[in-house]
Amino acid sequence: MDIQELETGGKKYFWRGLVTGLLIAIMLICGAYIGQRLFESRQSASASAEEEKSVVTDSSVEKMYLLQQTIDQYYLEKADPDTLAEGAYKGIIEALGDPYSSYYSVEELKAIQEQSEGIYYGIGAYIGMDKDVDMARISKVMSGSPAEESGVLAGDYIYMIGEEYAKGMELEELISKVKGPEGTKVKLTIIRETEVEPIEIEVTRRKIESPTVSHKSYEDGIAYIQIAEFDEVTLDQFTEALAEEKAVGMKGLIIDLRDNPGGNLNTVTDIARKILPEGIIVYTEDKYGERVEYTCDGKNELMVPIVVLVNGNSASASEILAGAIKDYNKGTLLGTTTYGKGIVQRIISLSDGSAVKLTVSSYFTPKGNNIHKVGIEPDEELELDVEAYVNERTDNQLDRAIEILEQEIVK
């Protein structure tokens, strides 16, 4: 092959390579474009799917604006935008259909924290919920409290707070309305079983430090300790009461958890560690199956006969203690079946100072029982003689508890 043929062949191969390269480049560009379009399409579909799952979408925000405009245009009164926004936040949590989940504004969160600390401004009465009639009920009135001075009695049902009807109101909301700044007044309309008509009582709020534990010594070394609720102050109060009863020769113990609505999980497990043998006190499981165990080392196990008084208003933390005592056969449960709240709530703070309380897990007794909506059956069932309790100030359940301990101590 001469030089001319080489040049001609080289040119031919050059142009052929150039065309091939261009075709490959075009194919690569087209492929990249198509790939990009497919990626964007998938991203858009994914975003649409996520938006469908989310509460906050373009359409929901647009509807919020539409609702506000409609209110501004037609509502007779002037509506506060901040109040409307708080109502929307509460509505999201209420839509869960869980009576134990709540949204708290900054002010409401502060009130809840004060309540759990055991110091607040209020009337000095313990309030529980009677689920049979869906009404709040005064379970105990503190000695020397504004409630006692104003004539409020244990057993009274709260019918109205101010001008608001209380029936159907969530317990925490109701309690927050009963509380308020020191020196202010709250009007309660109550229903009392011995009265035909509702009674209006005005109570002036004062600073209250909750005595959540009370105790008393009976003959033959029988000690009585009542726990009204499990607040942060309750552990120290229980420890002091138990020490005093031991000092005077305690041979048997009655723990009264009647009408105790529950409270702090850490507090009740700390108290259980002063009673139970070594082992699990309670364990929780969340939606992911993660298990958290609360255990006792048994070093402070109480070695005396125990009777635990319970009723239909003994709930949550009360049931944790009662359930553990029953599972370990550490005592006799006496009274009526407990409330049946076997779930745990957690308060989660938000960045603006507000918070939500959500049900985050179920709890189980040491034997693995979940008592939610079931309750704990007592070892011995005995209804309270309400008429005798109100009219004669006698307590047939307490009397029976003393009888049981007297027999156990003799043994």
C-alpha cells in the first residue's frame, strides 16, 4: 500500500469513527435525559405519596386559609387567630381518638408540671373520674384546705366549673380549670347524693403542697398508709410514713390505693422497691416491640403481711403497684376491680414551648399481664358501703382489711 492509499484509507476510517462517536454521544445524551426525566417523575410520585400521608399538605393549608376567611367574613364575634391555631393543634391530637393523648399550650404545660411536682395553686381536693357516669368526682378533701373550708365533700360530683358544664370534659382539662392564680375564686356547681338540687360553692384558690401520703397506726401493730396519687413528692412522703410505722412496731400494713388515679412511673417503681422481692416490677413495650424493664433488687423487701385496698378508680400507677404485689403474692388485694389503664403516656416538648402527651407504650405486670380495659380483680371482692361511709363515717373495706391482718399476724 502506497502513501496515497494510506491517506485515503485513514480519511475513510477517520470519518467512519467520527460518525460512530457522534452517534454514541447522542445516545448517551438521550439516555441521560430520559434517566433524568424518569428520576424526576419518580421523585414527584414519591413526593405526592408522602404528601398524601402527611397532615400538612398544600390542600390542607389552603383549607385552613379558607376556613379562616369564612370565619372572618361570617362569624358574628371577633375570632382570635392564636386561639383558632391552638384549637387546630388540639384537634389533630383529639383526632387520634385516644382520651389519654393531649396537646398542651405553654401555660397548660406549666400547670401540668406543677401538678406532677405536687405544688400548685388550687382548692386542695383530689379529683378523679367516675367512668360509669363520665363525671369528675371529689375523691378526697385535704385537711385545712380552701375546699374543706368552703364545704366541699369527698364524693361530690363536679357538674359545672364557672359557667362551663364539666360532664364529658377530660380530667386534666377540668383540673386545669379548677386551678388558677393564688387569691382568685372558682365557682363549682356540685351534685351531692344526699341533696336534691345541685349546690353552688365558691372557693378561693391558695398555694397547695399536696400531702399525697397519709398514715395511721392501729392496734396490734397494724399500720395504714394511704397514697392519694404518685407525684414527685410522694416517694419522700411514703418513705417517711413507712419509717415512722416501722419505728412503732409495724407487724402488718394496709396500703390504700382507692381512688388513686396514678401518676409518675418512676415514683411508683421506687416505692415498689421498698416492698417487693427481687425481680421485675413492671415492663413496657412500644410500637416497635422495644421492651423496657423496671426491676427491684429485693434488698428492702417488706417482710410483713400486706393488704392493698383498691376500687374502680384505682388506675395506672396504682395498678402497677397492686399488680406487682398480687403477682408476687406479697399481699391480699381487697375491694373491687381496678380501672384498667395499662398504657403509658409521655410528654414530648415542642420547640415553641408547647408539648404533646402521647400514648407511647403498653405496660405489663411481672407475670406478663396487660390489664388495659380489663383491670385487676381483687383477691377478695368487697363493695364499699357508701351509705354507712357518708352517714356514719364507717369504712367496711378498711375494717375487713384490719380483720385479715389480725388473722395473718396471729399465724
